[in-house]
Amino acid sequence: QGVDFSNIAELEVYQEGPARVDPIASFETAGLHPAMLNNVKLAGYETPTPIQRYCLPAIKMGYDVVAVAQTGSGKTAAYLIPILNQLMGKAKKLAATRPNPAAFREGVDQAVRAEPLVVIVCPSRELAVQVFTEARKFCYRTMLRPCVIYGGGPSSEQRAQLQKGCDVLIASPGRLIDFMDDTRLLTLRRVRYMVLDEADEMLHDDWKGDFDTIMSGGEIEEGNVRYMLFSATFPKQFRDLAKNHLAETHVRLRVGRAG
Ligand code: ADP
Ligand code: MG
């Protein structure tokens, strides 16, 4: 609680893209699902940060987004709130098409294959756990179930978690690829949103192969997926990544000076 945003609240946001994004003035006027608005309040968020003011409408409009904003500027919620909010409107329909919905409701007795709608790739275990904690707040009292997997953690426990059903998968790249190999455990065929958080961390050469595996593997249906890149800096390789994987008409948002 009590995060001090005084240093960023006034920062300007620069946008480029196919359409002008009108920033929201408040969470109350953002057209959020009542359950989401309630969760935002419960999280103690009173006003959106600059990146959030632009990201919420851009994602709602259905664009791929590249967002560059300094650490601590609220990037996690800038993608979690609008993505989860979009899914909440369709929660009933989504629940009906879940693999084995009865098992999903009852939990443990019957293992199901995880078919997440959202995948958030995080370069470190610490970040994955942080994002998971945030996602849990926003999924509270909704039909959406978040789940986190990362290397170094107990693999069998993470498998068991996944097999209870998972709508929002937060994953480190290595563990994600590991689990993607087991098609009885996980498929990316239903993914609608793919987020790379701290994407600049994943542009090093040793990650690049992993990255292509994730983007093209797991039965992803390219045309149905919105891609989001979030980062504190904008290195040159970023442009190639965006060019290769994002829709040509993506929205680019940058807070303050380029990092
Ligand atoms: P970044 O990813 O840009 O480094 P985070 O998403 O980790 O930033 O957010 C930094 C902190 O600010 C977190 O503790 C988060 O819960 C909090 N936070 C984010 N948005 C808001 C908001 N609108 N109001 C209050 N606190 C917020
Ligand atoms: Mg972050």
C-alpha cells in the first residue's frame, strides 16, 4: 500500500499507431466489468497511472500493444486489468467451452488439460510470482483461474495445479516450453492474449530460441492472438521482435523519455 506515484503521475505518454487512443480519466469511467472495478478498488488502486490510462483503452480496442515505461509505473495492471476485463465479459461462454467443466468446478478428482486464454511470459521466477499475486487480486470472484509455473519450483506440484484448470498462465520461458512438450498437460490452442513482461530481458541471444518456440509452438492460432510487449527500455532488437510477431497496426506507448 501507499505506493508513491508523485514522480510519474504527471509524466507524458507518447503514442504511435493506427488510431488515437483516448486515455481514461479514472477506473470508474473505463467501462470496466463491475467485478473488475471492485477488484481494482480492493487492490487499493484509486487512480490509473499514466501507462494504465492509455493501455486500458488500447487493449479494449483490440490492438496489439508495445508499452515502454519505467520500473514502478504500474505496467502489470496496465495489461492485466484490460485483458482480464475483456475475458470477464465472455466468462460464461468461455466456461461452457472449458475442457471438462465439471472437473474444473469440482477441482481435484479429475485432471484436465490446461487450455489457458492468456499467457504471460516472465523472464524470472520473482517476476512470475509477483505477476501471479497481482493476477489473483484481479481474478477474485470471477470465473477466471490464474496459475503460475517457473523453473526451480517443484514440477509435480505445478503440474497438479495446471491440471485443476487454468485460464491465465503466468510462466517463465523454460518451464513453459517444458510443459508445452506434454500435450496432455498443456496446449496453447485457446490463447487469446500473449504478454511478454520485461520483454527486454528476453531479447538476449540465449533466450531467442525459447522465444520462437513459444510464439510458434503449442498450437497457437496466430490470427486469434493479441500480442503485448511490456518493458522498461526499448532496445533495438525490440523493433524486430515487434515487426516479426505483432500486428502491423499495433499501438506503441511510451512514458516519459525513451529508456
Ligand atoms: P512496473 O511493472 O511498471 O515496474 P508494477 O506493475 O510492478 O510496475 O507496479 C508497481 C507497484 O505499484 C505495485 O506495487 C503495484 O501494485 C502498484 N500499482 C500499480 N498501479 C497502481 C495504481 N493505479 N494505484 C496504486 N498502486 C498501483
Ligand atoms: Mg513490471
